[in-house]
Amino acid sequence: MDDLASLTAVQLSQVIRSRAVSPVEAVQDSLARIERLNPAVNAFVTVCADEALDAAKKAERAVMSGAELGPLHGVPIGVKDLDPAVGVRTTRGSLVFAHDIAQETISCVQRLVDAGAIVVGKTNTPEFGFKATTDNALFGPTATPFNLAMNAGGSSGGSAAAVATGMVPLAQGSDAGGSLRVPGSFCGVFTMMTTFGRVAVPARPNAFRRLNPMVCYAPLARTVGDAVLGLDLMSGPHPRDPYSFPVSDALADAMTPSLAGMRVAYSPDLGGYPVEGEVESVVRAALPALKEAGAEVVEVNFTLPLPHAELTTMWRRYLSLCHAESAEVSRRQGIDLLGEQGRVVDPAYLDSVRTGAALSAVDFRLGDLVRTQVLDAFEDLFDGFDLVVSPVNCIAGIPNDANRTTVGPDRVDGQEVDRFVGWSMTSPFNLIGSPAATVPVGRAANGVPIGMQLAARRHNDAAVVRGATACQKHLPWRHLYQSLDPALDAR
């Protein structure tokens, strides 16, 4: 096989199974591509070449012996540096943990490994994953490979860029307010946040992300099929995650390109977000593809129960509680982020920690009342529609900051927004636990891809998969990646 990077994860697994390609060749090709392309985009921050090759040799012996093989046998993957992979450096994008070696593997990644996947390295993330751009003082920014001056988005930006460039066909990420969909949009790849609890993540005192009813874990990939395969492998309950639930349906079964009988609501601003005209125009131009697939598409005048700025503030309040909790756990383990050791931590993150620490239990419960209002507003909309679509991000990219403090704009279309997350339309679905995906539907004038967000009622993940599959057929995006290598090589 001359160009393994052109194969999907599903295809690569098939050629390995047929012995046309060995797991060693697959991993070697991935490592060579990382060595060649990573200096330009900064997707991988730790590469575990020796460990990956050892695992590939073991996988090759299994192939040759006729052993039973998993659906991702020999397929190289990346893991977000926010989450642990045993024996591999896990920095959380922070100088404080620059030399920390993980003692365990997060369960969702372990399920991929159990299916035969081989971890080749860790991908970049903002410090502690606290913002929607990928940049930190330890490793610097990650660029979208479509415009190296622009950021990949965050917080799963390293994984998105790694997949877009073909360094790996599949990479793990997480999403507490858009951290999958924001970089998925800016890097032109597919990813999907499932209904909260579909993918189990057991709580552990030494895990950065614990029981947080807004966080979802999922793969990013170039195709719907690859991401859905990864999600099906990740899904299912775990006895140590009380939010997880049994899964009776395989998302792969929903991969039909027909949307016959489905009603789709299009909200150009998701109830009040300011959106750049270029972004909205590109997403609107994609709507005929949904109609071509058989859906009825209706533009709706949807209204959020509170202004977008207040919604973002409330969401950040929830996140600050998580940051305060994590800082307190670190303090009990001897790492005081609000003390001397915090001098190297992003001040904006520490501000969030202090904000969260100052909130009361009553503040938290009052926030839940507002979340219920958001839930009711979307449930009213889902009473009449199977899918709600909108732009993912309000803007067509964010320039990388030479001082490694990349954040978004403070105004969009003349309206003030939160610079860390207020320029994306992703967080409402985290607040209500609904499935939501991003599919590439075009590119801005600056070359940065633009994504369309597809969301559905909780536990109707299949509708999102159907919508994404239809988009992939009627708006194929594989051609996006064909010109990447020359552009990177000419940097």
C-alpha cells in the first residue's frame, strides 16, 4: 500500500486483517508522517514510538498466528494529553505536570486499545483544557493544517489536527462545552458528542475530569464511519460511573444516507448568537444537501431563554466549579495551584479556579434551574423536529498568538462575546446532555473549514448519525485533505 494515510481506520483494519499491510507498517507510516508534518501544526506533543512499535510487533504476531482480532487491530491512534494513557507522559498542557507519567489509561481509550488500537502519542490541548483554543506555555499553539497562521480550536485541537493531516486515522478527545466540535469544525473533521452517559468514564481522585454531567468523550476522524466505530467501541456502562447506562443500539446501524421522513430545524444563530456572515452563508448553502437526502428543512425563529452572553457566563460558572474541584484535589496531593506552584499556570485558569471556589451550593442549584429552562426550550423545539442544525462556530478562525495566549475575539458581528468560548454555539448542548456533531460543509476565504452542527434530543444519537451520513454522501468532504501535504511541506 503506497499511501496508508489515505485509508480510513475501517479500511486500514481490513487490510491488516487480510495481511496486505502489517501493524508494524501501519505504525511506522504513522510515525513517519508525524515526524514530517507535526513540526508545522504541533498536533502531537509526546510520541511514544518505541512503545507503539513494540505493540505493533505483538499485533503482527497475532495476525500471523490466526488469533481473533479486534475491529481496530493494529490501527494507530492519538490520545488527548488531558487524559491518561498508562506509561506515557500526560502533561494536561501544563508546566506543573510537564514530567508526569500516567499510571492508568482512561477507560474510553482502554476500550479502543482492547479492540486492537495502538497509541502512538499524546495530542496537544490548552492548559487543563480550560479554553476553546489549543495553546499553552509548555508546547505552544496547534494550527489548523488548512491555514498554519490560524488555531486548530480546542480543547481537542491536537487530536483534530492529527486526524486532518492523516498522522492517525482516529484520535480521542473530550467535550465539556465544544472541545470536540470547535476544533472539529476548524480542522474539517467529523466528531460527535453523544448523549451524556453513553460513553462511561469512571471517576478517580487522580483523574483531571471526574463526575461532571457536561463532559463527553469521543473520537475525531475524517469519516463518519471511523468515528462511529470508535464511539460504538467506547460506549456502554461501567460499574464505577453512575451516570453511564446500557446501550442497546449500535450507532453503525444508523448510518443510512436517507433522511426520508425526518424534519430538520435550521437556526442560523441558535437563538441569538452573533454570527459572521461568511460562516452563516456557508452553512446555509449546505441545507439543500439535507433536502436532497429526503429531509424537510424548516428555518425556525428559535429563542434561548436568556441572552447568549448570560448563557455563556452560566456555563463558565459550571466549568469554574470543575476547575476549583480539580485544584483542590491537586492541593491534597501536594500541588498547590493557587500557591507557589501556580506561578507557571495561565492566570485566566487560576481566575476560574478562584471563581469556582467562591460559589456556593445554592449558586450551583440555581444554575440548574436555568439549565432546566434551556432544556425546556430545546425540548419544545425537538417536539416538532428530529434534528436542529446551526453553525458550530460563529467565526471563521482564530489567529495564533505569538505569545502563546491564543483566545478568540471579544466581539462578533458588533456584539460583545466571551473571548474564551463565547464565539461558538456548542455549549448549550452540553448543558442539556444532548448529542451533537460537526460536519465539514465548506471553507472560509482564509482557508479554514466551516462546520455545521447537528443536534438531537437526548438518546436520539441515531438521528445525528443519520444526518451526518447524509451530509457525507451529498456534501463529500474527503477532497478537503488532498492538498494538505504540499501546503505543509511548503511552510
